[in-house]
Amino acid sequence: MIRSFALAAIVAATAIAVPAVAAGPIDSAIAGAWRSDANKARDQYRHPAQTLKFLGVKPGQTVVEISPAGGWYTEILAPAMRGNGKYVAGLANPLASVNAAKSVEAFKTKYADKAIYGDIGIGTFGKGVADIVEPGSADVVLTFRNVHNWHMNSWDQDAFNAFFKALKPGGTLGVVEHRLPEARADADMKTSGYMKVSYVKMLAEKAGFKLAASSEVNANAKDKANYPKGVWTLPPNYAEGEADKAKYAAIGESDRMTLKFVKPKT
């Protein structure tokens, strides 16, 4: 017993300390103090670290996020690119309407702190807009849960064509979208907020993209995509109000496809 204790002491004394691995810019941004507790609580559904890694997002790139809305991913991507790369928000055309102009100004105001977000670029995206940014200037274009909006308004193909034009040859398009089961009627894509994987692939391929990979990182087997008010029935929207709220909370956010497309180099 004495020898065992002595041996353990020798091993402990001669053990080589392994230094902790420093967090990268994206992981540091995900843990950032500027992110609200409410936004961080949604990480369990949106898996930002795994999603961005799968899509090949890294510092040094020009990353364009399409229609960032309130900026859930802006709070991660802009700080991660600050000082090494560029984050560009593809916002609504301010000339389209008074509301569009107000939304652009609100976004600029919200993310004006350069010490946190750096110099955010502003691109223009919307129906009838051909150039989101300078053609061929983006390394990555990202869209999170937006395709259904363009489909419901009948200009989804125009959107994917614009993404293709914005990217450099060899650039990446990352798509995360609510997933409709393939057996469901195509008409459900016009009302439910869910899209079929096959349809999204068709849009991308028709624009000129090649599918590079798909991931189940944002899958949710509990989501059956058959709710009274579509995907908005689930959190965080709870479109049914208090009706069956506990049931929908237990399901969590929607089942989502995560697709990585590439613009061919030639």
C-alpha cells in the first residue's frame, strides 16, 4: 500500500500539464457577454458552433448573411469577423418602402458599436435586386430560415440566382430552413413555413450551385410539421398563444435542413 501511494505521488509530480485550448473567434463570440440570455437559450436549437463549422465559416472570409432580421446570428458572426474578415448584412432595399428604410436604420443603430461588431457591411437584398454585394466578392452567403418567405411570395429562384452572383467561384452557400416531409403536398410549402429539401436543392442547382454536403445538426425528430398555424405554432412564436403551449414547448424549435452548396470554380 505504501509503495502504491509513493508511485502515485511520483506520477503526479512528473505529469506534464496539458495547456487549455484557446477558444476561437466564433466560440468566443457565441459566449460573448453582449448576447442576451434569451438568445443564448436558443443555442440548443440552432447549434451555432456546429452549424458554422459545418458550413466552413471562419475568420478572414467575407461572409454575407441574408435577411438577418433581429440579428441573432449577427451577434455571433460580426464579432467573429471583426478585425479579420468582413461581415455583411443583406438588408431590405431602403428605397422600397418607409418600413424598409426604418428597418435598415434600426439595424445599423443596434449594431453600431464597432468595439464589439467591427465595421459591418450593408448589402441590399430583396425582390428585384440583382446585386446584394459586388458580384463575385463573397466567400460565404448564409440564409437562416428565410427560404419559405421568398417561396410564399414567388421569388425564391431570383434569390438563389442573386446568391450565386454574389459569391466568388468556389464560394459557399449555407442554407438552414424548416423541413417539410417529402411525402407532403407541395402546396403546403406555400402556407406552412416548411420547405422540402428536394425543392431547395432544385432552386440551388437551377441557379448553378452544386450540393457539397448536408447535415442533421439542426434536426428535431419531435417536430411533425403539422400544426394549426404552421411552423409559427412552435417556439419562439407560439402562434396559438397559451393553447397547448406546454406541448409545443416540449417539441422545441422546428426540424431543419442544413445544406452546404458550392459555386463551381469554372
